[in-house]
Amino acid sequence: MRSLVKRHLAAPAAALAAIVLVAVGFGAPASGAPGARGGDPVVQTRSGTVRGVQEPGFDQFLGLPYAAPPLRDQRFAPPAAPASWRGVRVADRQSPACLQFAPSGVREEQAVSEDCLYLDVYRPATAPKNAKLPVMVWFHGGGNTQGTGVIYGGGTMADKTGTVVISINYRLGALGFLAHPALSAVTPGGSGNYARMDQLASLKWVRDNITAFGGDPGNVTIYGQSAGGGAVCDMLAMPAARGLFAKAIVQSSGCMSGNQATLTAGEQAGVGYAESVGCTDAATVVACLRKAWPGTLVAKQTSAVGGSKVSSGLLPKSFKDAFADGSWNAVPLMTGSTRSENRLLSTSLAGITAQGYVDIVRQTYGDRADQVLALYPLNKFSSPYDAITQVQTDAGNACRTELTARATTTRVPTYRYEFDDPTSPTLYGFRVPGEDMSNGHSAELAYLFDFTLGERPLTAQQERLSDQMMRYWGAFAHNGNPNFRGAPGWTVYGAAQNVMQLRTGGASRMITSFSAEHNCGFWLG
């Protein structure tokens, strides 16, 4: 059974105003804090000395600043270097989550703040100095509006796989992705990509500091799920990220859609957002946005803010375009999805009737609706909800990840997986009564991390699958190949379209039927 590390949070999430006020100033260093133990590890970073916490099997260093707090003049600006400190910074508690622009990415008690650009480092307790261990840097998901790195403990992964695991926070919602002409005028590389700038800054922190923790800055794997997977896709396309990582894992996200907003389109949408916040004077809009009350920024958030922006100085091209012209950061890749992603993504459709299923298919797929209904007849599913969510899964993440693998396998070693545990728990707060929620979006996360947003702990049988998955991911981080002794062999995706199906009960196996099972010939045709 894995070790679940007690979390030390900065403040209870009682109310937005209280949380922000309490959490600001989180980063102040402390020396000789009560509870420090003689065996706790001490590391010298470029900013100063840090003391972590020794846990059974691993060391953890929590709440390390990789950038200055993005407050006041640093709001809607590229991340600045973190301040140095004297004495010893006690790294025994996690930072707040970044300000949340949607409600379901953290538990109710989670502290949040704009002062959130911190990361957590986990390493094996037995790692010698100058060990040069592989490094894994995690970008969390949450639709670019919610979530946090602090719910992804990496101690068990570090202990089992001999890797250094890092999980980061990055700015969300408008704070991470707002584009506006006035902001672009004062932002090198253009506005709209502050979250990507944060993620890039975290990789530069790793390059500059990870050797002191026993990690190898030349052997970094970036990995992320959902919106975090989209961040990995962007890093694969970003010229400024070249050389900062050697491998990549994209979970439940496709890189080949090419439908990202341009900076110009984002700026147009951003003008409307700024006006809704009350910033209408072009001469003072930057100062106005930087002074706006955080609750107002959250309340006025719309989908128009969107995610990352291409055709900008930071991100000139989408992954699709960079891949097409060969300018992408070509590294070994692992990618995959869960078997029934939309069981979690489409909970708003809970209670749908048989007629409702037909109506949604006809409204969504138009001239192709009859073909969809023939491929997904209701009598093949346990309920109309089960049917519509599988349609949406296959039309979405399942076949989008397939498209990515088909492209990259022609250029780099590409490994493809499908998570398929029909007993897997869903996320906290997402259960739909009476429906099978297994294998939904994010189901694999509890198997890869000491994860604190699951609805329940894993069973002993699920822990065995978790052990296998951690070792597959860790082996890939070591050498770009997920295979390890004693596990089912995992071959590259290749022309045969090999997919590792990850299942409990020792049933993980290679399949070549993924595309047929998810009707990708239809959806990608």
C-alpha cells in the first residue's frame, strides 16, 4: 500500500477573500521551524537553502518558489525570478492552489491564492548525492480554469521508480490565458500565454536546480493530463522549450487538432472581457486589470478567454503545424486515454432519456447522425447516458490520441496506452447515481500519484495495477522505453497500431483493435 502523505495547507477555503488574504505571503522563508528533524534533507538551490521532510522511502520538498508571486505589477506579466533568501527555508508545507476559475478542480477545504507559483519535489530517500536520476515534471489538468499540482503527490512514484518527481502550479483562467492588445504591448512574446510562461519557467528552474536534488537536467520527462496534456503538446511545439526536456507523455489530450485560437483572435475576445470587468479606458486598461478584485475576474470569466494562443512570439505554431514542417521538439512520446472518458466529462447529461440520446446525436452530428446511431445502438449500452458518453469519448479523446500516435510514430518512438479498469473510482464529487463511472476522464490519475481528489482509496488489486503503471511510466522516464522486467511487453505503436491496454488482475496486454473498438475509422474519416 502506498504512503499517503499528510498535506499541510496554508488556509481553509472558507471564502475567496479570506483565502487570498491569508495565502498571500506564503513564500516567506523560515528557519529552525518547530518539528524539523535531524534526518530531514537539506539542499542548496540557487535561491537559497531548503530543508525538506524525510518520509518512508522518499524525501519531499514542498512549496518551493520557481517564480516570484504574480501579484500587482506582476499580474498579467511573464513570471519573474524568485527572490533569494538567507537562512534555511523549511519546505514542509504545500503552497495554495492558484486562483480557481471553475469550482470542481479541488476539494472545498483547499486554500487558493494568486501567490501560487510553487512546485513540490519528491526524490528517493536512498538517492546518493550527484545521482543524476531521471526527472518527471507534471502539468495538472482542469480545463485551464481549475486544478492544482498539490493534489498529485509523487513520493510513491519516486520511491518505486528511482525518479525525481515534480508537480507544479501554474496560473489559471484569465490570469493564465487572457489576451488583450494593451497587455501584448507590455508583454514580450505577446499576451494570452502566461500559464505557458509559468510552465516554461518551471522547466528552467529544473534545469538550474535539479542537480542539487539528485536529478539529471539532461533527462527530463514532461507529462500532463487533459489541459496539462495540452500544455505538453504546446511545449513540443515551442521553440523556447527546446532542450529543456528529453521525453514527453500526453494523457487524455490530442496534439493534432490545430484549432487553437490565434493571438489576434484572443486579443479581440479579451477586449470584451476587460470591459466586463470594468476596464474600458484603453489608456489605463493594463493598470485596471492588474488592480481588479480577484472575485470579479472569476465572476466574469467566459469561454472566450480560452487556452493558449498561437501565432505569438512564444508559440508561433500549433503542434500540428510545427510537426508538419519539422520544427517541433522531437522526443520519444507516450500517449493514451481512458476507455470511457466522457463518463466524467459529460455529467451534465445525467438522466438523459432514450429519446434524448437520439435528439442529441441528431443535433450534434447532423447528416452523419444515422451512421452514429447505427454504430452506437442503445441496446449495446447499459443506459442512454452510457451510450452518449461513449459516442463523445470516441469522437473526442479516444480517436484524437490515436491521431497523435499515428503521426508521431513515423518520426519518434511512440508508445500508446488505454486505461481500462472497469472497477476504477471516479473523482471526488463526480459520481452520477445509478451510472457506471469507471474508466472516465482522469481515472488513471489515482494509479500514478498519491492522489487526493479520488472518491475513494484504491483496492489491493487496483494497487497492483498502480504499481505496474508507475513502473511503466518510470521506465519511460529512464530511457524512453516503458518496458521493465516481469511486466507484459510493451511494443511501439508503429504501423500495427499497438496499444497497451492497462487492466487489473494481471490482465494488461497489447491490443491492435483499439481503432476498431472506438470506431476511429469513422470519426477520423
